[in-house]
Amino acid sequence: MIKYIAPAVFILCTLHTAQAQIPAGGTPLTPDDFLTTARRPISGSEARSRIVDVEHADFNRALRVEILHDAGDAWSVEIGNTTIAPVARGDVALIHFWARGAESTDETGEVFFTVYAQKGAPDWDKSLHRGVSVGAEWREFFFPFEFIDDYATGQAAINFGVGSRRQTIEVAGFAVLHYGTQLQVDDLPAVKPTYAGREPDATWRSAAADRIRQHRQGDFTLAILGPNGQPLANAEVEVEMRRHAFLFGSALQIWRLSSAAAEDVVYREKVKELFNAASNENALKWPPWDGDWGRNFSREKTLAGFEWLRAHGLHRRGHVLVWPGWSNLPESLKSLEGNPDAATLIPLLIIAHIDEITQQMRDLVQEWDVINEPYHNHDVMDLSGEEVMVDWFAAARRNLPTAPLFINDFSILSNGGQDIAHQNHYEKTIQYLLDQGAPITGIGMQGHFGESVTAPSKVLSVLDRFARFGLDIKITEFDINSADQELLNDYTRDFMTAIFSHPAVTGLQFWGFWEKAHWRPAAALYAADWTPRPHAQIYKDLVFKEWWTSLKGQSNANGNFSDRGFYGDYEVWVRNGGETFTSSFVLTPGSKTITVQLAATSIRESQDQPDRFNLQQNYPNPFNPSTTIGYALAAPTNVRLKVYNSLGQHIKTLVDASQAAGAREVIWDGTDHENQPASAGTYIYELATDYSTLQRPMMLLH
């Protein structure tokens, strides 16, 4: 049976479980004899099924379903049953079955299907929706869940969606038990999500490490010249990476970048700390740009937010020029649905929108998603023809002669990498755009995952498939929606490693990073109170430790310093004769000898002084009632250490003096300049010297 359901991201993976004890007290929620009562395709061009004899200790018959088409939506072929008893919202049930893959056309040798409990009529609301993959051996599965609504007898269904590809699956021992409110979901046995290649010695890891060394690092030689222009021999050299060439970013709620709220001050500090790139989550989509979404999406706030990103040196991408489904067009265009002239009028209005927004954001946005999600959002193409997509890219290029221009879609890397119909459509669309001369330069793959995730080797295989186009690939919307912290930790590490290792990929962007500003709060790197979750530390360890370069050594007799580093921006300090000189350079592929001309002014006087000016994070933080602030001075200077509230109002001056070089600590007791207790909230402390101004946030609790 083929029916429409609202588009959803659902994921396939390998699952495992031990033999589990099913608690007593459950009553059957579907007919006892699944083999004879299940709704299933008997015969036809898309699929056929039959009951077969099998050898197994727990059962001797199974339902075999053969899928006869090469690719389709999972729900294009369903087997299942409606419920035989009423259920109430919050009632707990358990789905139990055995399955195996009898025949597979996939390179993994597995078959793929989804299990879902849903309303039996539009909008097909789902209480459970899980992806499963299984090999040739029988495997037992348990899926506990809660119903999300009340359903009378026969109004809910428990289904398998098996139609994603040509394959043969066998199912046995199927039962659905209803526990009502006797038990909680956590009281019932459940499969634990995992994925192939999770083990520490998985073979893909060494190959990925080799590719990272090959494609993300390079040898370099610094030819160090002193202030007099002569080579500086036998000098102590320190090289510190400052920014990756690879783009690590997040989609942002742009209005927060100009908000004075205390939590948004911290939000901005975290953006600067964590990322070198960013995009809007919603602000540049057409409906909010036109004012359809309310005051947080004003153009004034959008411009201010992108100005902030530019001022802090982040790479800026715009999302999106055209999202071509009726539901994602502005109200001004939705009103044309059904208009006999819509096929002519709408393309003209879209070109006018592209002209207006790209011209207004030209100096603030460096690259654009031109088209978003064409697989599910194709109403405009259905109305006016596929060629309008070429026109959209051409219009963007007229206004933006050099900007990277992307297409973007979901479910290319997710769904276990097995959403073949979606992948085929995406590949065909990209090829069409190139064949028609569209100035497309990049491919966006969203990267939304659920509890079932795609094996790293499969991620790499899909990337290889699309890398043949020779276009940049970016992961544009990465998140993992799971309450399993171990899975979040491991897959964050492994997905990032696989992505960073692939030479066609130029950036990885999270779809939000803070629980209070995330469409999937469980996926966020930071909790609502700004506590970092474990996978946030994994991200930081990869980006700022494992894939970061810090070097120390000595120039040779010719004034050269040679080593190897990750591509990006660097700062170099050279110590010679009691003085330290500083300069900067950029390491890019193909770099050989980089000349570093040191400035005539040093920032050091003796070797026992700090190497640089530094403002440390206060500790403890958050704090009550007092906290310690550490800072380091690389040279004698005037020092002003002040505390400001989130509105930028001066609260207290902690230091205002001329100080010698060295490291120091100051305690703030949480009081203002009148020695009255400051209110709870976020504060900014600022170290201003003759050489630099540094700031950090801190949080006072009561």
C-alpha cells in the first residue's frame, strides 16, 4: 500500500541486544497469528510475500517479503496490523519480533526496514519510528514505546516499512504487548543502538588517519628574518595555530548576536570560542526575511547579527535563497497557489527575491545555499519546470560573481546511507544542473541523525559517490538526536573523523549547539545552564587538540625552522637575545618556504617573563560568592581589569595600575563599586593593556 506521510528524517543502523526477559502483565495489542493476519503484499510488481518454513529454536515459520523494485520510500511496501484494543496517551507497549535478511543487494549484505507505531489515518502521527538493519542471521528485537495520543480499537497500526530497495526480509515471532501504565518504557527490554566500525580497532580508522595526514596537513619551512632583514639563526621558535582552514561551524539564531540578555552574551562568547564559521538557522529564509515570522526575525537584527559575525572573523554562509515547496514560501507567494498565472508569476517573483536579498547581504554573506531540499520540496519545479533551478543559480551568480553556490538536501548521509531513492534523485539533480551550465560550486549534505546512525565506512562511500562531481562538499546541518550519551560521544568522534578525513569535504556545520537554541535539545553540545556535555569536550579535543598544531624548536644556522602542521592561520614567536618578536603566517596546501619578517618592536624583556598577554577563565565558574581571575603580562604595561554586566555597564574596577611583566591573580568578591552584592547573572571581565584588550564571560549565582 502506498500512502503519503509527512517527510521525516529516519535513520537505519545495525542494532544489537541480548536475550531479554519479557515482563509479565502485557496483553496482546495485535492479532495473535501475525503470519496469517498481517496486512502484506501477496503478489504484484512492487513486492510479494509468502509464509515459509524455517529452522529455529523459538519458531518454525516466518513471513518472507520480497521487494521487487530497485529503490523507493520505506513505506512504499508495508506489512503490519491494526490494534485490537483501545489505548490511551501515555500507555506503554512493547514490540517484539525476530528478523533476518534472506537476500540483500546492498554492499553491506544487510536488509533495511523501519518499524513504526502510528495513527492509522492522516497525518499518520507516529508514537515510534525506528530504523533497523539486519544481516543473514536471525536477530531478536525489542522496541518499547509510549503512545502519543488516545486511539480507539483499530485506529492505530504497528507496521514494518520494507520498500527502500530490492531485498528479501523474513520476520517471525511478531507480537505487540500492551502494559498500559503498569510499567515505564525503561522497565522493558530494548535494543541498544550501535553501528559498524564503532570498535577502537575498526579498519576504517587507520585509513582515515592516513587521509587526514595527507589532505589536512602539510610540511613547511619558515625563513625567519630579524628586524634588520637578516636571517635569525639559532633562535628559539614557538608556532601556535590560531584558526583552521577547514570550516567548523554552527547554524545560529542570528537575533541572539545582537541581544543584551545575559544568556546571549554567553552564546556569543561560545560562538567565538568554538567555531570559525557560521550560518543563520532561519533568519535568511524567505518567510522570516519578509517579516512572516515576527519581531525576532527583523531585517535589522539579521543585518546586525551578520555584522557581528564579520567583525569577529567568522566565515558566513546564507541559508537559503529558494526552498521550493509551498509550505516554505512566504505568504505573499502562497496566496498564488491555484492562480492560473502562477506558473509565470512565481518564477519572476523568485528571481526578484534572489536579486534583492543577495544584493543587500553581498558584503555580509560569503556563500549561499541556492536550493534547499528539492527531493521533497518540488512544488515550484512541478509548476514551472526543472529549468527554473538553473535560473536561480544564474541569478545568484549575476549578483555574486565569486561566491560559492550550493544545493542542499537531507537524508543523503543519514538513513544508514541507504536512502537510495533520495540519493539517486540528488545525484540526478546535480548532474542536470551541471549539464545545463548552472554555476553550482558545492554540495550540501545535512547530516541529521537519530539514535540509529550510519557506519563511518558507509559515510565515506556516499561521499566518494558525490565527490566525482568535483564540487566542494559541506556537512551543513549535523546533529544526533539521542538520549544515549555514549552513542553521542562515540558517533560525534567517528563522524567528525570520517568527514575531516575526506578530501572533498571543506566544512562541517552543527545545526545549533546550545540546548535552549536547538530544534533537537538532546543533541546540543551545551546544556541549558551552559554546562558542556561530554560530546562537546570530544568536539573541542578533536578540533583544538588532536587536529591542532603547537610547535617549539630552534631555527637553524640559516634562520630556517621546518616542521609539519594542520592547514590554517598561525602565530609565531621568536626569542632572541632576551627579546621575543611575533609575527603571523598562513599554512596552505603547496606551501613550501614562508618568509616571516619580524617587527622591530619586541614584547619581551627577559626569558623568565610570560610569552604573551593572556586572560584566563575565572575559577570557579559559575561561582558564589567569589572567583579568581588570572592573567599574564608579556611586558611592562598599564593594566585595567574591569567587570561589566551583560548590558555593558561598568560594575567594578579590580585593577588600575602600571605593572611589570609576569603572571597574576585577582579575586572578585561579587560586589559592585559600592561594595554591594551584585545580582546573579552573566558578567564580562576585561583586561586592557597597552598592547591588547581581552574579555571573558563569567556567571555569578545566588
